[in-house]
Amino acid sequence: MTRAARSFGSVVQKEAVRSVSSGVNFASTRFPKYTIGANNVLIEPKEDPKMPSLKEIVAKETAQLLEQQQRLSVRDLATRFEKGLATAAKLSNQNRLRDVASLDKHVLLKKLRDMLEILRERVVGRNKDDVDEAISMVEALALQLSQTEGELFLEKEEVKKLAAVLKRATEDAKKVVEEERAHAQAEIGNARAAVQRIEQALIEREKLSEIAEKQDLEELRKEVQEARRIKMLHQPSRVMDMEHELQALRVQLAEKSVYAIQLHKELEITKKIERSKTNLYELEGLESLGSSLRIISPKENNVEISNCSIQWYRIQPEDGKKQLISGATKSMYAPEPFDVGRFLQAEIASIGGKVVLRTTSPIDPAAGLGSYVEALVRKPETEFNVVILQINGSDHPSNSLYVFHVGKLRLKLAKGRTAKAKEFYSSSMQLCGVRGGGSTAAQSLFWQPKNGLSFSIAFESSRERNAAIMLARRYAFDCNCWLDQMTGLLLQRE
């Protein structure tokens, strides 16, 4: 009976060991909770399919971190499971020793009973009764030993099951430790990245706050200045009285200046009329931008103007410095934006001598031209409708409409998608008004994109022609070029 029990115990132990595999994959990261039910069956509790939200998990983990000193870590639990597994192995060894001792007891009891049976056959009477009593006591002792062996067998089975559970729990604990370590490393990396982002955000916020403080300080300074100005306006003082007096003197001075200019013009006109009685030629036309000046001969017996040599000049009103206008050798000249604020002078050389004609006042600017140009500067490119009059000095018979593009980097003359000429601002480009010409001189412009190619084009109005010259002059200056007032060439700045 004892041998059968030992073989049955070894079979159960092998089955218990085989029931746990080292490659088991657990779906949960928690330690499994096993319970032993009826017939020594392991019962696993059913997991709740309802998973908690991320917010609840974060709150739970925060609470666990706060109570970290009051609970066991995963590594401590794994250590305890390993200690429990060692204890179970020790108990298993003790059970083996008990099995050996129990086998020896059964053998001794069997031998004792056999000897008592032999002795009972040999004795009679009272001694036989004593032997029977001894045999019954041996059988009771054997029965008690069998019961004790059954209880020990049950305890051994429980110890084996506990050892299997502890082994599985130890493996699960090791896996959870590795997972927790990887998760902790990932969390540490994320935390470092978050700290770096927060530091960068704080630095940017400090910069923005400094900029905002400077802006607020500047606005506060402006508000204080405005408040002081308003206070000065509402509380006149001696300084304000002096400012009012200065303003009144400025108004009177401006009126006197206008009146003096008018008297000067009237005096020049009077002198011009007196000189015209003796002069052979005179200037005709408005002395302002957008008009044309023509040399005429009031007397019939004068020399024909076409047979004379003519040269136009600009005269500085401050020092009287004379500047030659290249190419202006015709009897008609249309003032350009360069001529505003300067006198124009024409010198006529003929057989009878040299005649000098000069405007009575500096050339006046065109009304509204400055604001018109400032409005065009805001655009990336300005387009003007033009007609080509000449190409390389030869008349162009076609009256087709072209578009003259004035850009910030280049000039272009095109018709539809076909470009007649286009060139960046450079020292080989020339741009000025037409020197001479007929009635369209005030609306015409001479453009030489490069050496060997030139155009004479007419705009729809003198205002557009002057605006195109002023825009090209400003854009060329931005491109490190400047327009020569004498020749109209673009020169490279050093």
C-alpha cells in the first residue's frame, strides 16, 4: 500500500509540474490570483471586461506613487515569491525523508506482526490472549500510521500545488518586473522630453514677456507724452502763447513769401516783355512739370530756328550752377521730374550771335504727382499702357498697344505674353524723357534697355510718364544704382 501511494504521489507531482509552462503569455500585467477549489482544482478569477479610463489610471498611479513607502514594490514581491519557492522545495525534501521513515515503520510493523503470529501459534492460554492483544495493538498502530500517511500525502499534494503556483507567480513577477522597467524607462524618456519642451516654452514666454514689457513701456511713454500735450492744450501757459505767436509769424512769413514770389514773377514777366521787344526769340509754355516749353521767334525777319544751334541747361537756384541736359538740342523741351525746383535755360547760337532764354521761375511740380507715386510704390509692379514711337531711332508705323512694366528689379515692354524687351536695372540702361519731339513730348519717354536697343514710347498722359520715371529712379536706387540727371543713364554705386 505504501509503494502504491509513493508512485501515485510522483505521478501527481509530475503532472503538477507539467501544468505550468515557462513560455506562458499572460494578458494582464498584474499578479495572478489563484484559488484552490474542490478536488484540488485551480480556479482563476474572471477579469472585469470594463477597462478604466486614462484619467482614472493616472490618478491611481499618482496615489500609488504618493504611498510608495507604504507598499511593497514589484521587486520585493518577486523576492518574496522566490523565498516561498525555496521554502516549498525544502518542505518537499522533508516529505521525501518522511516517506523513507514511514516505509521503515511499515516494514518493522509487518515483521513484528509476523513474529506475533508465529508466537500465537506456539503459546496457549493467557499468553495467547496477550499475544492477540499485542497483535490488535500492532494492527491499530498500522492503521494509525496509514491514516497519518494519508494526511501527509494530502499535505504533500498541497505543497506541490503551492510550489507550482509560486513558480508561476515568480515567472509572472519577473516578466512584470521587466515590463515595469521598460515602462519606467519610457516614462523617464517622455518626462525628460516634456521637461525640455517646458523649458523651451518658458524661455520663449520670457522673451515674449520682455518684448511685451518693452511695447507696453513704449505705449505708456507715448500716452504720457500725449497726456502732457493735452494738458498743455487745456492749460495754456507762456510757452503756449509763444508757440501761438511763432505760428502766426510763420503764417505771415509764408504769405509774404508767396507775395514776394508773385512780385518776382511779375517783375520777370515785365522784364521778359521788355526784352522781347529787343530779343530775337522767347520761350512759350507753362513753366511746370507736365507741360512743354517751345522757342519761338516773334519777329518775321529773324533767322529760322531750325538753322540755329540749341542747347538746354538746368540752373540751380541757390548758386546758379549750370548743368547740361544731354540730347536736349531741339526747339521744344518737356520738363522732367529732375527739373522740378530748377530754372531751365536755352542757349541759341546763330550767325547773328548767341541768345540766352531762361524761365522766369523754377519749374513747379505737378499737382498730386507725389501722392500718386507713393500709392504706386506699395504695389509689387506697375503697368502702363504705351505706344511705341521709335525703335533704335527709326519710326515704328504700328499703333499697337503695349504694356510697360515698372518693377522693383527690372523694366519690361510686352504685348500680351510676348516680351518686346526686358532688362534688370544696370549701368547699361538709360531712361529719360524724349529730348524734343512734337506735341507728345510731355507724354513720351526714351528707354535704352541695353547697348544697341532703344525705344521711344508714348504714355496715355504726362502724369503716367513722369510717374514711370520717378518709380524707375526709386527702384534703381534700391538696386544700388542711381540715375544720372544729365544723361539719364543708370550708374552703379560704389
